[in-house]
Amino acid sequence: MKPSWRGLLLSSSIALLLMGVTVGGSIPGARSQTDPAPPVNAPTPRNRRTFIPVNTLTGHLGGVNAIAFSPDGTRLASGSSDRTIKLWNWENAQLDNTLSGHSGDVNSVSFSPDGELLASGSDDKTVKLWDVPTGQLVGTRLGHSFSVQSVAFSPDGESVASASSDKTIKIWNVNTTEEQENLKRHSSYIWAIAYSPDGEKLASGGYDNEVHVGNLTGSWFWFIGGGYDTFKGHSAPVLSVAYSPDGSKIASGSADGTIKIWDVDDQKLLSTLTGHRDWVLSVAFSPDGESLVSGSADRTIKVWNVASGSLETTLTKHQGKVFAVAFSPDGKTLASGSADNTIQIWQAYP
């Protein structure tokens, strides 16, 4: 079995040269004495968010590779190198259940839109579906020939997409074992996938340094090499991708140490966020779309203003690489998973 990039990262001592220049003009809101006053209906810049650590969830015996909040915000799922998935009542720092069944590292977890099912992807080459209330395994999807690096439920809950080191993306029917699509979009390993909020597009990031965005209508074109847009600009593998809540932007985090924000429709690079000293392993938009958080192998979490591309704050609680970050649905809580085997819960203000 080909080792996952998380394992390679943990054992690697190679320092990457960070590259990237902020793109775009001056920071919105900064104007000289001679600049015209903004229009009356211009949005008022919000205050910077402050994040306070309020809880640490412990129990995993290996690094926490993936985290996801349930749609109602009451549960948090975590996937680990200890081959288990844990379901938490995060507000009380209480472990509700441990899901066992994978024979390899769990690299990704995703809740169904109704919160009743959880999908997981693993180094054991499988995608598993779990019943959240009972913790029972309800199905295993076989078909990938190498590690499953990322899984994502479609917004309608009918399908699960999985991305693998075998260079393919598969789309599975939730109610059957049917493989609906086998998409060959990247020339190398695929690390991350994300559905657009309307479910019509699927974004992916890979070892070929590219972000691909394809329309799921007529997706059979992908098999013959067409039907998707390619976003180029990173100088190293793309390890994470995320859609903004309105679907207009994609953020990509890379082993080149940068985050790039792209305009989906215009296929244009909007900004490059620099500041991390190592691989950017995870990115997530806040539910209001105003902030972006990033987790890095440099052990920090950074919070960015999406409109200006400016760094708002750096969070330094973890003692290991930060593999995963996620906002609660109401945007008031941030969770982060790390190679230090812990999940940190942060309260966001305002």
C-alpha cells in the first residue's frame, strides 16, 4: 500500500522554500487623504475575530487527520492515524462513540446533510459509511487501488465522492454499492476534494500542483480529459481545497507554504496568502465567508481576512502539525486536529 502524505510528512525533515506574493492592489479600507469617500452603502469593515482556546479533546492514540462538525453543530467527528473515528459532544468535551473498522489511517470524514450518516476514507483503500446515532457500520465501498485521501458528501446527500492516491475520484451512490463515476482528472495523486454549495461542481487538488474544477452535469467528459477547468499557480502539491459559502471562490492550501484564493467563474487568482513556514495542510472558510483559516505543518493556525488577504491572527496552541481545521455551522466555534493527537476547540469572538 502506498503510504499517505501525512505519514510522509511526519517522517520528512526536508524544509520547503516558501514562495508566493500577495496578488491584488491595496488593502480595501486603507485610503489616503485624497481618496474619495466610500459610497454610503459600502460595507463596514468588521472587527478582527479573536479566538480563545476553551477545550482540548483527548483520546486518540495517533494524529488527528480529519475533523468535521455535524450539520446541526452538536457533534464533532474526528479521524485518526490510530485507525478509529471518534464522535464527540464537543461542548462538554465528552466522547460519545468510537467507530472501529478501518485497517489503516483514517484520512477524511464527512457528515451527510441530515447528520444521520458519516463517510470516512482511509489508507486501507476503502470508503466506509456509518450510522451516526448508533455508530454502526452500514456499508463499505471498494474500488480504489491506493489510499483514500479525501471524502465528501454531496449537498443533496445522495452521493459520496472520494479522492485517492490512485489518481482517481470516484462518486458513489449512498443507498447502494454502485460506483456512479470514475473521474480521471489529475496526472498524479489526489489529496483533496470539495463540492460546491449547490452540488453542481467538484473541486480537487493534487500532487500535480493543480486545482481542478469540474461541472458534475455531463461529468463523463472528465474520463476523456475534458469538462473541467484547471487552476495553476502553486509550485508544490495542493493538499487542501475549500469552497466559499456562496460558491464564488475556492481556497487552496499547498506544500509550497501558501494559500491561494480563486474566482471560480472567471478562473482568476484573487490573492496569495503568505505567512506559514511549512506545508499548508488544511483550509476552511467561515460560514459568513469573511474569514479563512489555515492549518499548517508549522504547528500554527492562521486566520485571514478574505476580502483583503491580510493576516488577522495566528493561533499557537498545538504541539504538532495541524492537519485539519473546521468551523461550526454558526461560525462561533473553530476546531483543529493535530499530529499531537488532540483536537483543540476555539471560541470565536465576535
